Amino acid sequence: MLEIHDLAARRGNTRLFAGLSFKVEAGQVLVVTGANGTGKTTLLRMVAGLSAPESGEIRWNGTAVAPFDPTLRAATAFAGHHPALKDELTAEENLAALVELAGEPAPREKIRGALDAVSLTRQRTLPARVLSQGQRRRIGLARLTLSGRPLWILDEPVTALDAAGTALLATLVADHLASGGLAVAATHTSLGLPEARVRSLALA
Amino acid sequence: MPSAPASATLDAGAVLPGVRWALARDMKLALRSRAELGVQLLFYVIVVSLFPLATTPERNLLATMGPGVLWVAALLASLLSLPRLFAADHADGTLEQIALSPYPLPALISGKILAHWLTTGLPVALLAPLLGLQYAVESEGLLVLTAALLLGTPILSLLGAIGAALTLGLRAGGSLLALLILPLYVPVLIFGAGAVDSVRAGLGATANLSLLGAGLLVAAVGAPFAAAAAVRIALD
């Protein structure tokens, strides 16, 4: 369970948000909306433990966690603006490296299976340099499914995905929630998730 | 599903896999972009070769200044390659994933530094005997010069990692890095270049090499933690 208590953020002299509190339980997704520059990315990076809040507290399963807290790191899969791919490595090598970095085993069949599931079978041995933005995003989706993490943090996950990719993302998130996972996502595109699972937060 | 993986949190058992992951990945990336490495090494060779051309072919003078020139060129070659250590990972988002990995960040950074040394410092040290011949450095001097570079170049990579992490994401980070890190390289330069002088003066190089070794140990223990702290600040 993820709890945010009285969170405030400041960038330079601008107060982005203050007094933000919410709770996301197992099986729920928090969808964060708001105009550009209202602090969606900042909020997500705080929840991921990459940035320190100006004030307030983030609790994971009841314990307060500081930025880069080991418990939080072991529980989250963060998908930011950049998909963390190396141009020189193939799709398969990129995915394997990221999964291993998350501390999970990355046997070849598992990696190939995950790439098949995001329709990248034929691109498996291509260097990431020649992949389209949408295909790079799909590698990111494969990484989420293999991460084995209960908390997914998705910053604009729909960017560059086509209709099929968006549908795939929705399925993956729905499966993740159904199996007791949590997610925090900044997106304006409805993923068509069951309403009971969706909590909304609008930043202004 | 996913209960938090019985996790590779901050226990000692996670240190070695972390070092191994970063080392293996950075070596793979370096070998895929061999041209870049070749250019750096060529830069070192050319800088070293310029001095005899620009000064004098007089044997004694060359033998006196040879070790110093090699050391300065090694510093510059190290400096040239430092931005590669974190900047690319920072730009493509890998650094975020590295910082959020369950492996300890200093362990991952140690692996990256080790890969950096293997691809820059080690070739520089191994080329030294060959380049030293241009300066008429006698054989014992060449041996000591190579030993000093083998001990000293890892210190350059370790200290450089701190500077590279501190200047992440800054405009003109490259030139700031040089200003920041070159003064820190001075002790390494003094003891490293001094090793061959001591041999020529008949004093033996033990004192200089021991000091370099001690410096290496201190840097190897401290630098990954300092660089890790700087990386976290850069990501905030």
C-alpha cells in the first residue's frame, strides 16, 4: 500500500503543489492528470524515490521511506520519459540488461517470451538505434512485466505508442492490478480500466 | 503477485553482482564503440610524440622530461574520456534505473569505474614502455614508469568519477570537469612522475610506488561512495 501524506514540491521559486495526500491500495491505479508544468513528473519521481519532497511523507506498506530507500527500490519499477535503452545493444540485450539490473534473473527464453508478448519478435536482434520510438516504448513495457515489482510508476506511458500498443499497455496494467499490483500513472489517455480500480488525482 | 523480491537490498551479497553487472555492460558497450577508444588512445600517442619534435633530440634532456610528459598525456587522456562515464547513461535514462536498482549504487559505480580503467587507463599504461623508448628512458626506468602508471591510472579513473558525477547535467560540464579534477590529479602526477626520477637518482622507486598504492586503496574505498552521492544529487 502506498500512502502519500501532506506532500509539497517546489521547483526553484515556484510551488508546484502542497498538502497532497492520497492512498493507493493493492489492485488500484492512481491516475495523475494536470496541465503541463503542474508537477506530474515531479510527483512521480518523488514516489519513485528519485527526488526529495519539500515536505511531507511517503509511506510504503506503512513505513515512511526516504529517497533511494532500499525497500522502495526493491518494490518499484519506474518508467520515466527516457526508456533507458542503449543504441549499441540489441533489443534482446537491452531488455536482459535492464531486467538483471532490477535484480531479477534474465534467462534467454524469458526475455524472448516477453519480447514476443509486446510484438517485437522480429526486432529482437536489431540494435535499439534502428527501432522506432513506439518500439522502444514496447521494450519498456516488456521490462515492466519482467520486473516482478508490485509498484509500477508510469510517466506518460502512452507517448509514441500506436493504438495496438496502447491496448497492450492497458492489458498489462489491468493484469498487474488484477494480480494485486499497484500503479501510479501520469496520463491523459483513458486506459479503459475498471472504475473500481482507478483513483484519480488532478494537479493544478 | 509480486511480493517484494526477497531482495538484493543492501546486504554484502549484492555488492559483487552489482559490480559485475556494471562492468560487463560497460565493457560490452565500450567494445561496440571501439572507434571512440581508438581515438582516445591515438590522442595519447600523438601528444606524447609531439614533445620530442617540438623541443630537442638531445638524449639526456628527453630522458629527464620523458616520464613527466607521459604522465601529463595520461592525465589528459583520462580527462578526455571521463564525460563518457556517466553522461550517456544520464541522457538516456539508464542512470535513473541504475540509481533505483536494488544493487548498492556504489557497487554499480565501482563496476563502471573499473570498466573505464580497463578501456582507458590500462592501455595507456601498457603503451608506456613503447612510448618511453622515444625519450631514451633506460629499461629500469621504463619498468618503473609502467608500474607507476598501472598504480596511478586507476586513481585517475576513481577521482575522475567523482568529478564526472558532480558535473552531470551542467552546461559546459566538460570544461568545468577539467578545472575541478586536474588539481586533484596533481599528487598522482607528482608521485607518479617522481618514481622514475628517484630511480635515475639511485634512490629506488619503492617510496613513490608505495604512496601511489596507498592512494589507490584510499581512492578505491572512498571514491565510489562520493560519486554515488553526487549521482543522487544530479538526479534530484
